[in-house]
Amino acid sequence: MADPAIFLAAGEQSGDLHGAELARELKSRIPGVRLYGLGGSRMAAEGVELLADLDRLAILGFAEVVRHLPDLLSLRREVKQFLLTRKIDLLVPIDYPGFNLPLARYARQHGISVLYYIAPQVWAWHESRARKLAEDTDLVCVVLPFENDRLARWGVRTRFVGHPLLDRDPSGACVAAGPGTAAHLGVFPGSRMQEVKRLLPTFLEAGREISARLPGLEILVARAQDLPESAYEGLGKASLVDADAAIRSASAAITKSGTITLQLALAGVPMVVGYRVNAVTYSIARRLVKVDHIALVNLVAGRRVVPEFIQGEVTPGRLAGAALPLLDRDAPERQDQIADLQEVAERLGDPGAAGRVAEECSRLLTVRAEP
């Protein structure tokens, strides 16, 4: 059999990170493997030959997708043709369901094995999407502990591999403020340009309100790796730092929802979550989404362990009011949340997720090669 070819399809920053880690493991386990994909700078650095980068994929929300639909459809056609002309043996979609689920169906219809990594959150949407996932994949490697049971009821073949964030160093966060000490507020407005434009001004204003009540507060704004500095306007006295540095230094955080909440939980950083999308997108999502929380930490915990605010609730006053006690080392709100975040971290499994996914990729390729 010729050297196997694998296509990794990531559509956003977190997927690029997980795809890069998987690429590294695949190269170490499968001699001669050829890696192609959609992704960003991290995947490219690991030797993945990119058909397109994140600039064509990082689109947020239903309304925004409609505006970019022609280009997305064109890119999907390019990928479909690439899968066949390059004789891809295995497709590994990484989250990003709007683009990747139809791609998975196409691959299976044309005899290409499909391993879905970072399961699309179909359990939060309509049952029909979970059924499609069962039909269009050979295996789904899930990273959240409750996904196995939720997906199994629709016949999805799954393996819980643990969360890939456990393979990163969640260096301890700074202590909160006390007498004679300064606190650091981390501000995490997202990795997409649309998120930053929509959330950063409100998050910064909340930080300024806290600063007025907590002299000496330092505000650290997390910069997404693939966004330019020009995306972060109006910082004032706040400092723009890379996301890892912000996580390491933060005493508490104001953050968007998503994977970053798990990163903060692993580092023991108490947080307040705020999220706002296009009004049309939110109107559609309200009718479709069937979960009680938006923050992944709350979903993993199965209860509200961090405050979360949505749409019109995302105001500087509400964010500041919820975040202020988290910056006080003696406040019960801080102590209780840190204990809850430790529980969330313990539920995320063991390190080595990318290695376990690579094992499953190798298994599928072996099965494919058998006569």
C-alpha cells in the first residue's frame, strides 16, 4: 500500500492547535504519512500541507455565514475534489460542524474513512444532526466526559480520549489581590475578528469599572495568535499580551465562552463569561439550542459554577459586578469557584488525547488496508 494520506480539517484557532498536536503524533506513529488539510500556522508548522488557511473559515454565526456562503461552498468543492485527486485515505474533521459534517458525508460516500475529532456539539442541537454523525463517521473521538452517553443514544460510535488541553502546561495563575498586592484581570475576547470587535469594548469598560474600585489593577488583553494588533483598539492602559501569558498571569478573567473557559479552569483562574452574537444568529439559536448553559465549564460541571451573561445581559456593570469579588483572595465567591473549577479539571480525563486519536487513525488505516 502507498504511503497513507490523511486530511485534517480545522476551521478555527482551537482546531488548529489540536490539529497540530495530532499531526505531530501521526508523523511519529505512521511512517511515510502524508498530511494535508485546512488550518492555521500551527498545523503548517507541523508539516501539514494546507489547502486553505483560517482566514477563509473563521466565520461566526448564522447571519455571517450567509454573507460568506459563496466562498465557503467554493472551498468545500475544492476540498471534495482534493480528497479524490490526492487519494485521501482518512478524513479527520476537527469540530467546525457547519463545514465539516457535509464534508464527512461526502468522504464516506466516496469510500474514505472518517474519524471526527472534537465532536460537533450535536447533542445541543437537533437530533437529526446526531443521526447524521452516526451515519457519516467511522468513529468520533470525544473530549468532554458526558458526550459518550449523549451520542451513543443515536448510534454514534465514540471513544472518550480526554481533553487535549491537558497536554498543555496550565501554569498556575497569580494570586488574587490582598493588602499590598496588585491583581491582574485577564480579558479574553475571542480568536475571531468578529468576536473581538463585538466583545472587547464591553470587556474593557468592565475592566475600567473594576479599576476604579481596585487601585493598581492591571488589565491584560489576550491576543489571538493569528489576529493583527490593529484588531485590538481602544486598549487605553490595558496591555496586549499573548493568550498563554494572560492565562499564566491572570488573577481572574472576563472571557467569551468556548474552549478558553476550560483553559482557564485548568489553570485555576476564576472567571465571568459573556457572549454576544448577531441578533439574527441569536434569534435562530434560541429556537435550536437545547442546553442550559453556554460556558463549557458549566456544561462539564452539570451546573452553573461560573457566572455567564448572554446578549443584552453583557454590560460593563454586570460583568464588573460579577468579576470584582473573584479578584479578592478572601472572597467566598473566589474560593468556591476555584474549588468547582478543580472538579471540572478532574472530569476532563488524562493527558495524551492526541496520541489516543493517532492510535485510532492508525487502526482505521490498518482496517482499510486489509484485503
